[in-house]
Amino acid sequence: MYIPKLRRISNVISEMHKEDPFCALNRPFIEHLIWNEKITAMKYGDAWLINLDELFSYFQYKKPRLQKDKLPLKVNMKTSGQIIKVFQEADPYTIIRKTNLKRFCAANNIHSVINNEVHKPLYDFNEILMKVNPKEINYSAPMTILRYYENAVRDIKAKHANLQITWKLVWKVLHNDNFFKTKNGKRWLINCEEFEECIIKKID
């Protein structure tokens, strides 16, 4: 069963920059994607959360084929502790905690009942998963290496110093080949790994 990797926007930025100090992604651009409905944001307590897998998938030219993650048809009732354990096992950095989970369930009218044996509320886990994963993502997407065009070219040229990578060549690739690119203001934001692959293919 797929469990979404939910993060605050600020945590997304810090995690990506921890893995890649030269990452070109910033908070205003993520907010731009949200306002333009390119990625989904959901209200969770006092924070807005996004799914890392959905974000990383957006920055890929060749996206995985999306197949619906079929949830059991029967009601799947769990305590908040059991639900949190599932999220933590799938994602050690999950933002899901007992207090904010209860608030989220109340705010979204998640079906719940009181278990008379343990005197604890049980929540419909399937319903929670549908609320926190509205696009029904069911795959783990790798983190994308994002660079502005000039920085991407600089890094690729340095990595392949033995190849004749000219600005004329990369400009041609920028406007003709298949890789993720989008405008952030007046600058091209590029999936550097896909861009590199296209450049090498063009040389070969």
C-alpha cells in the first residue's frame, strides 16, 4: 500500500537543499505550482502540506504510468496510534502525529467510532489515505536535480570535460529535445539529469 510522503513547504526546501546544496528550487516557485494547480496542497492542522512524490514526479519529463492504488473495499478502522505507525514505517520523516491526525480527521469528517474494548476512537484509514492523496499517486519518485539553464550547462560541461559541449549545441537541445523544463520568471528551470542525457545523445 502506497503511503504519501507529506511535508510542509519549508521542510521540502530544506530536505532538497540538504541532499543537493545547489538545488534551484525555492518556496515562491512551489507556491506558484500550488496556485496554478500543478501540484496538490492540503490543509493539515495549521500547515499546508504537499506530497514529495507528487512534486518530484512533476519535474520529470517521462512520468511513471499512474495506476490507481486499489484500497480494500471494506472499511479499514484503526486507532490513531496504529495509523501513525503505518506512516512512520513508510516515512521516518512523516509529519503525521497523534494530535494533528485527530484534528485532520475532525476537520475532514473522517468516519470514526469508539472502540468499547480499548475506549479509543477508531478512524477509517482508507478514507484518510484518500484525503491525503487526492491524485491517487502510488509510486515513490526520486528527487530531481534542478538547475537553472546556465548552471546546468556549467555543471554538465565540467562533468564531461572531454566532450565538445558547445553553447550552440546545448541551446539546440534546450529547444528541441525531451526533458523537463519550465520557466521560473524569465529563466529556464531544468531537470539537470534529463538535460545531460539529451546532450550526450546529441553528441553521440
